[in-house]
Amino acid sequence: MLRSHYLFWSILLLALLLRVLAAVVIDQRVTAAGRTFLIEGDANGYWELAQKIAAGEEYSIYQPPRYVERTPGFPLLLAMSISLFGKSVFAATLVMAFVGAACCWLTWLLAVKLFNETTALWAMVLVAVSPLQIGSNVQILSETWFSFGLLVCLLALARLLQQPPQSMSKLGRIAFSNGVLTGLTVLIRPGWLVWTGLSSLIVMLFGTVSLHKRVLCAALIGAGCIVALTPWAWRNSCVTGHWVFTSLWSGPSLYDGLHAGATGASDMAFFDQENVMSTMSEFEMNAHYKKRAMEFAIAHPGRTLELAMLKAGRYLSPSLNAPGFSGGPFSVFCTLWYLTLTVLMIAGTLKLRGRLSVVALLAGPFLQFLLVHMVFVGSVRYRLPVEFPLSILAAHGISAIW
């Protein structure tokens, strides 16, 4: 018991130390290059919105103002950092390092709930030393904070699935809280909205209670999600005249992956070039790009399928695929790392043939985002959050092999 306690804290402190070191190295590199962020673009937008929240200003970005381009989940975290430590990007990266280490702890917690402490320690080791996780966790991007929310949602769903038959009131509270947690996580990453349906399906298929209780639990998950998103949707109705529960950036994002010049990677240059917001509202702009993307997909089904395969390849890539970050010894190391991890995950999944609910819980987010990013653009970046639950399958695979 004492040994496992020592191992737990040693691994968790190692995870934090590696992320703090990564934050220091990246800060030095970015400063030397005369930039603010390692990965510009999204980070600039998040940071600007966070500063506005911290200053109590209107939540909008760019001109003409875009009021619903980003959900507020991640900017709120950055605003907290700004309120506590000032407008220091480095301080914010250290906050992200702590969040990344907390994700390692949540991975351990989920593995303990589903398996045992040995598997949990292995899972925590895998995410603590994962090379891409270490570097990604300290970026001013939403992935790490979303990973935290994702793991909390999985813990809540595991609790619901493991509940023995009992009073509907307790089951209902747990199911409703699942929905609320899902909704709050959607405010970090809108694509998580699909999890509302997928988690409800998992409850319907693998729940241990009677059918009518499972149906009610699924309904309460949906209701909880709506309740969590309603304040944001109400605010959006006030500023745009439309009830928008996620964001008004899904249209351009969809078009980014489905148009004549699409490659599977993101290139939003078309948005500034076309400047449709000079003649359209934010809501109209979003609908405009959605319509064009759908028209392209219907008119070019072969190219749409080809793009889906390219996007899947980018999502599944064992090494970074962004320009300036791919190639070299680090990519070789990442490839070897993920090949090993894949073998372990397969071994762990095969060992769980009699516990399909656990496989669905741990692999469900991975499959969900694979399908989502076969439609939208694909990138390794979008896979990183789902590696936390996948590492538990890999850790279970270690016990299967040894």
C-alpha cells in the first residue's frame, strides 16, 4: 500500500515536472522567435477573448464583431489566469501544465474505478511521459482543458453504468449530472455535443437497470445537457437574435474541410479573402458556409470520400502533421511510441471481450472524434484528448502481455 502511494505521487510529480519544463522551453523558443504563441491563430483568439472576460468587456472578437465564434469554456480558464497572474502568457502555460497533470490524475482515477490500482498506475505513466501530451498540454489551446472535462464526463458515466438497481431518484440525479457535465464540456469543445447521444446509447445498451429506467436515464442526460447550455444559448439569442447552443463557427469549419481546394488540413485563408461578413450577419455567414459545404459534398461524393480518408489519416497520424513540426528524429520517436501504444491498446481491448461496456466507454470518444474529423478537417491535435482514456486500454494490455 505504501509502495503504491509512493509510486502514485512520484508519477504525478513527474507528469507535472515534465510539463513545467516543456512550458519553460517553449516560452524561451517563442520569445527568441519574437512571437507570443508557439501555434498562432486559435491561441490569439482565445487570449483576446480571455482578456475581455477578465476586463469585464463585451465577449466578441474581430471586426465586424463575432459574438458567438468561440464558446466560453476555455477563455474563462485563461481569464482566471489573467485575473490571478496578470497578462502573462507564460503564467497561463504553467496553469495549463497543472491542468495537464490533473488529467493524468483523472486518468488514474478512471482506471481505478474500472480496473485496479496496478492498471491505473500504468495508465498514468503512459500519459505522464507521452511526448505529444507533454508538449500539447502547455499550449494556449483548448485541448488540455477539454481533456479534463472529457475525463470528468467519463468518470460520471462509469458511475452511472456501475449503479446497481435502486431507486429511480438516485439514478436520475446521476444521469442528469452526466448531462450537465457533458453540456459544460461542450462549452469547451462544441464537438463534444455528439457525446450526449453516444453516452445515452451506451447507457441504453449496457446499463444494468430495467429498460424503462435506461430510457429515462438517457432522457435525463439530454435534459441535463440542455440545462447546462441554456444560459449560453440565451445570451446568444440576445446578441444575435437566434438561440445558438454551441457556436457560429461550425459553418466555416465545415467548409474548411469540404470545398474544391480542401486538402484535409485546415486553411482558413478563404474566410478573409471572401469577407462575407461585410454583407452578412454572423448567423447568416455560418449558414452560408454550411450550405456551400453541403452542396460540395452532394456534387462531389467521390472527392468527399477521398477527403474523409485524408482527414482520417491526419487524425490517426503517429507524429505531428502541421508544417514546421513534422519530420526529424522526434517524429521517428513519436511513431515508435504510438506503434507500441497501439499494440498495447489492441491487447487490452481483446482482453475485454466480456466487458464491452468498458470498451465503449474508453474507445467511444476516440471513434466519435474520428468520425467528426472525417467530415471537418483532421489533425493529430484533435486526437490527443481521447488518448487519456485510450491509455487505460493500453495499460490493461500491459497486464495482458505480462
